[in-house]
Amino acid sequence: MKIGLPREIKPQENRVGITPIAVQNLCAKGHTVFVEKNAGVGSGFSDQEYIAAGAKILDDHAAVYHEAELVVKVKEPMPEEYALMRKDMILFAYLHLAAGRELANAMMASGVTGISYDTLQVGRLLPLLRPMSEIAGRMAPIVGANCMAKHHGGTGVLISGVPGVVPGKVLVLGGGSSGYNAARVAAGMGAEVAILERDGERVRWLEENLAGVRVLHSNDYIPQSYIENADLIIGAVLIPGAKAPRLIQRSMLKQMKPGCVIVDIAIDQGGCTETSRPTTHQEPTYIEDGVIHYCVTNMPGAYAKTSTIALTNATYSYVDLLANYGLKGACERQPAVISGINTYQGHIACKEVAEAHGLPWEPARF
């Protein structure tokens, strides 16, 4: 199969679809891999490493799409890439279509088969989303603590405190992979941490695995006292494939401390606060009603090398399946691939995406 690795063109996105080692494995099996010039530089992988692995380097962005039967990306296509998608192509990436009606329309119009890392599900797990959730979760207290500094407009509270002075108060919304990792790192930094989770079994698991963290059961209700006292709120809620629920309304911002920080990890799925809007690493924050919002849509891109290796570790087996057996054969050998199919032959094949946009849903049939 012909596989394409285009350079990511989303602002400040330095990750690349797969590592040179993965490319070497694919080429050894007889596949042809086209890599756009400098696609891996931001992640610390040179063109020479990809060439040594057996890849062919192409100077032109569009040429990679033109040659490829399977395009392996990190982030969703940007508007300038919409015209490069086509019916006989498989696109494998984080698509986040529930929050992107324009992209969903473009993918349906092109007929491309879109397989999204963020909906591919094995049992209750999202194995291709998990590594980036872990990185974003671990980043959240770090970037949040920086925003808490007074010169950034924060409360001026040091997240760890010092002897004789209380630490910062951190509230984590959602106890999935990103929420667990956020709470774990925040507690490790010395913060006073509470985490809210709605699934009873997950609440028990968190209680057993998060020493020093207050674990609360929640039915989408946030106790007012936690809103009023928080120095940092981390939004980590996730409904696979669907828009994130808006747990924090604009009116609730008036209850927060001036300079309170919200890090909205769920922004890729539309955000879990009413006042969230996408930001970039270059301009990561803005202030609404005195509350600092950090809503970077590609948080793991800040640590591109770690993220690219972790992502490849998770995605490679599926890339290998698709390359070796094609879409139908991959689905027969690993039915979980079906759950990742978001668009197929011009229609929405993921029920949650269809519901998010009020569009017809038609499962992929081969």
C-alpha cells in the first residue's frame, strides 16, 4: 500500500504521524511510504532518518496526498487540505468531528474514509486517544500553575504552597485518563486536589489509586464551594465521539476567584465550559469575566517528540493492519477499527458525530 505522512499545518503543531522506526517496519513489508519534506523535524526526526528507513521524501504537501492510499496524520485536516481528500483514500488521524461541522461536511463531500483515533474503542477503552490524554492531563497542572502567577493575571498562589502557607486548590472535572493524570500530577506538585467523576465504579477506582486526592461522585453538578475556592479548574470530561458537556456556565464564572484559571482539555470536543474557545500555543490564554482560560487544541504538540513516540506506539498496529489488509480486511481481523470509522462513502458512520450535528447516521458496510 502507498502510505503518506504529510507535514502538519495546524498552528504550532510539531508532531508527525509515525516515527522512522515504524516507517522502516512498513517498508520492510513491501509498502511505499511518502513523507513530506521536514514533516518530522519538529518532533526531532530528520528527513535523513526517514530516508534511511526506506521512505521517499516529497517536497510538495499536495503530492503526499496525491500519492497516498492511506494518509496517516496527527490532527484533523485544515481547510486548505479539504480539496486534497478523495473517495479512494483512507485518512487516519484525530478528527474530532463532533466539534467540526465544516470538516464533517468536507469529508462527506469528498467521500474519504475517515478513521478517527478518538473514537476507536476496544471494550470501554480508547487506546489511540489514551496516550495523548495522558500527556494533556500531565501538562494541565503545569501550564495551569504557570497561569496562576500574578504577572499572568492569576491568583498569585503557588500551586505547591510553602511551609506554613496553604497550597493552591485544584478542581479536576472528569476522572478518565486525562483527569486521572491531571489529578495525579497536581497532587504530586503539592496542591490540594479534588476530582469529580460520575461513574460509580470509576469513583471507586480513583479513590484506590489517587492518594491524597478527594474523589467526589458527581451527576454533572459541581459543588459551589469548590467553584468559589478553586485556583485552578481542569476540564477533562469526555463522551467518546460526542461534544463535551458544558459543565461550567458563564454565570458560574462570577462565583470564581478573580484570576482563577481554567485549563480546558476537552476543547477538541467543543470544550466543557460555555466560555471556552480554541487557542494556540502561541496565544494560549484569554480572560473572560476575570477568569483565565487556557484552551489550546493540541496541547501534546508542545512536547512533540514524546507525543509522536507515544502516539506511534499506540497507532502502529492499526496502521500495519490497514496497510497489509485494506479497510475491509483490517475490520475483519480487528473489529475495533469499525468504531473508528467516522465517514464512509459520503456519509457519517459514527452515531455520536451524527447526533452532534443532527445528520443521518449510516454504519459502514463493506
